Amino acid sequence: MRLLEERILSEGKNLGNGILKVDGFINHQVDPILMDACGRELARRFKDIGATKILTAEISGIAPALTTGMHLRLPVVYARKHKPVTMPDQVFLTLTPSHTKGRIVELIVSPEYLSGGERVLIIDDFLASGATILGLARLAQTAGAEVVGIGTLIEKTFEGGREALSRLNVPIEALARIRSMDNDHIIFEEDPVETAG
């Protein structure tokens, strides 16, 4: 998606070690016009998979998940990283490594909002190693739900996440695919990728 790629090139910051800072328009300050365009595009790509719910992780996945949900007219559930007192005692919980936090984080979903028979579309901001998305998939599967697709704003193809997710055998879509972040340069993939499904 050219609009997103242009924003990454003009405002994104390559911090080294595979870290791309997009805080000015995705991760801290959110550009609602850009998020609406991204949500519309993700909704277009996933309109025929029969999803009944969107699942994401707090906090950076919420904006793209919400706009995608708006265009698909689907509810959005986000996995929390801390259990609030309002959540029931019995929850779905998994542990996953966080690249940006540099530690293991919990992903927690209440069984009130994720249940068997759901067809879940996972939406997140980044696909890097695939660890967070695999954690979300584990939560969905533990609930008895079926993962039917994965969509992200940005994929860092050099981190192998798509390959890690291939065993889920679902369509994977990324709006901006980064091939390399070497020497302060951000290089995008030019060719579309075939997705499983």
C-alpha cells in the first residue's frame, strides 16, 4: 500500500536491530485518516473469508483492528497484557516474547468475548518473527475458535514471521513489506507474495 510505505519512508525511524519506530502515526500518535485507509484495504482483502470476529493485541494493534472491524462490520477483541479486576477468574492466557519490550509478555482474553465456533481474523501492526500473532492464534484455538486470516500493517520479511505462521494455513496479508533495514535504509519488497489458504 503506497500511502503507508510513503509515511514509513518520510516519518519512520530505523533504530537498528530490526526496530522500526512508527510512533508518530501508528504506535503512539495515531493518524486516523491513514488508519481508516489501512482498515479499508485490509477489509477489502479479507472480505470473503467469513470472519465473525477480529482479534488483536493491545495496544498497537487496536487502531488497525478497529478500522478493519469498522469496514467489515465485525466486533474487535484485544488481548490484554495485564488482567483487570473486571475480568473473570478463568481466562485464556498465553505467554509470548516481545521484540520491542525485550521480555516475555502475557496475552489475556476473557472467555466472555472469544468462544468456540468463532471465525477469527487476526490483525496487528507488525509481522516480524510472528511470535505475537502465534500467541493470538493460540488464544483463539484454546477458545475453540478457528483462525481464518492474518493481516498486518507492516511486515519485516527478513525476520521470518510469515514462515513461522505458515503452519496455520491461512491467508496472510501485509500492507507494507520491508525486505531490508540495513545501513539506515528501508527497502520494500516489490513483488506481491502468494498467500496460503
